[in-house]
Amino acid sequence: MVVPLLSLHVRSLGASPTVAGVVGSSYGVLQLFSSTLVGCWSDVAGRRLSLLVCILCSALGYLVLGASTSVFLFVLARVPVGIFKHTLSISRALLSDLVPEKERPLVIGQLNTASSVGFILGPMVGGCLSELDGGFYLTCFTCFSVFILNAGLVWLFPWNEVEVSSTKSSLRLDETHAPLGETHCARQEARTTPGSMVGEKTPRPPWMEVMSTLRAMQSLVFSEMWDIFLVRLLMAMAVMLYYSNFVLALEERFGVRPKVTGYLISYSSALGALAGLVMGPIMRAYRHDSHRVLLHSSTLTFLLLLLYCTAPSLGAVVFSSTLLSFSTAVGRTCITDLQLTVGGAQAKGTLIGMGQSVTAVGRIIAPLLSGVAQEVSPCGPPSLGAALALVAIFIMSLNRPRYGGDGSDRLKGE
């Protein structure tokens, strides 16, 4: 609701275009550095507490934003939102805790569908409210109220949260998954058995648990999961490059007005939201092999980017956009599921947070590459995106033996 109105409001407060750009970039920088930390904290402190804190801090940020009468207050309001607005990531981690692994892609796909509907309806509601007197302040207060409502739902709903055991031990690749119904007492008994890790007898402060997890994650990412995060970065940048000059390219190539292009983008977003509902049949057809689904969806994305770059008519653009919304939605779900499968049974918040940080890096790099590529041709950015997608496909093909097979094959079981 609020994001489309931010640039207009900060300009109305007297900020120059440069200052407005810096303020807008600060949110992305905060998200880049906070997503992994907040995800790791949710592994240590628990999903419910971390989700409540993130919702309430984000609500506070939007309340201050609605009352901002200067650029300083505007920037101050964006700080808690930039640091704590990771409710979607924690929700993904929570759902992955509560559902069996074979159902995880379907549930994450349904969550992505729900969030996509929010991204479609939110700007419409915000646009209607902005037409009223004090529209921006009313929009921010409405957003604040929605966050408070969500906090109440998190507090009131019955929970069967899987308690997070030692995050460091959970990152060992030879650990097995703990049953969802295992109690805290049973875990304590398991730690006292021969072969359990030493150093778990006395509880440690949460900040020490967070630092321990981050050190273990650093080793895991650079030794076993580097290719997954690199593929995530390349595919995210490929899609961002495709959208970076979509409006301008259609206007230059086919004379399409921005209004029509907006309808096409909304149409593609709606199809992408529906794609999450078909993840169940897709995963069953592929025998729950997330790596193979990701490889095929990335290949389809690469081919569709090539088709868009060479499209001779607007009809070909509509066709490629239709299938691209589907392939990219499936790819986003599968790369998240693959991260969680390879990373282990616990520390899911940390893994998802690191994935969000990787995507944030892509958001920083993609506009720079897009500006350079547009100097060559209107089709330069999507062509570069196709090249990056091809590199991602090559990396996945080389590492296919490590992740191949059905969903029961795990790297940590080697």
C-alpha cells in the first residue's frame, strides 16, 4: 500500500531527487544486512517471538512514517522497517518447520500466492486512499493497523511450533531430521547420549548462539551450498534485468503505451500468483526432485528471455510474459526448498535469511548492469539476463549428481 507513494511523499517534504534516491536505497541496504541476522535470531529465539517482534517493529515504523513531517523523520521511520520487515521470510521458515518435507514446496507456493495477491491488491488500496485528504497519512495508518491485526493473530492462534534446538549442531551435515513432535525434554536426553555434541550442557546467551550459527553457516555455505546461492543470485538478476526496462523497451520496439504495459505487468503478476497453487501436481510429477524442477524451470526461463528479445510482434511478448510469470514463480519456490533440503533440518530461518540477502545483492547489481546494457540496445538487459540464466543452468547441470534423485536424497546423508 505504501511503497508506491514513498517517492512522492519524500519529494513533498522537500528532498531533492538525489536525497530521495539515497533514502530509497537505504532500505535495501538495511534489508541486505539484517535478513540473515533476523533469520538466525528466529532460529535461536523461536519463530513466534521473532515474528511478533518483527511485526510490531514494522508497525511502529509505518506509524512514524505516517506522522513524518520532515526528511529526518521519514528516514528514521524507514530504519525499523528496513531492519525488521522480514515477516514473510520467518513465515516461510515457520511453515517449513511444521509441514513434512514433501509438502514443503506446495505450502511455500501457496504462501507465495497469498503474498502475491497482497502485492497486487496493496497498490490498488493505497492508490484509492491517496486520493483522499491526507491520503498518505491515512494509508500509513491503515498499514499500521494491518500489522497490529497480524500481531494479534500471531498471539491468539494456537501454536505447535517446533522448538529450535542447538543451531550449531543442526548445521552438521551428518545430522538427521528430528521428528516434528519431538519434545524439548526428549532433545535434552538425546544430547546426553554418546555421540552428542559437547558444550550443550549449559545454556548460552542468545547472542552467542547467533554468532555460533553464523560461523557454522559460513563454513556450510562456502563448502557445500555455494552453487545454490550463486544460482539464486544469477536467476534473480536475470528476472530483474528483464523487468528493468520493460516499459521503455515495449514503447520503443512496438509503440505500446505505458498504461497498456501496466496492464500486461498486472496480468503476469496474477498468473505468477496462481502458479503457486499448482506446485503440488508439479512436484508429484517430478517425484519431489526440487533440483530437476529448478533446472527445467530455469531452462524455460532462459528460452523465454530469448524469445522476448527476438519477439517480432506484441503477441510474442505476451506469450513469453505469460510463461515467464509461471517459470519464475516455480523457480523461486524450488530454490528455497533446495536451500532447506541441503542445509539441514534446523537453522531454516538463517538459510532463508541468507537467501534474501543474496537476492538483495542482485537488486543492487542489476540496475547497474541494466544501465550499461541499455546503452547497447533496448533488448540489452533481457539479453544479458538470458546469458546469466544460461550460466545458472550450466552450474546446475555440473552439480546435478550431488542433488539428483528423488526428494529423499540428501547431501547431508552422504
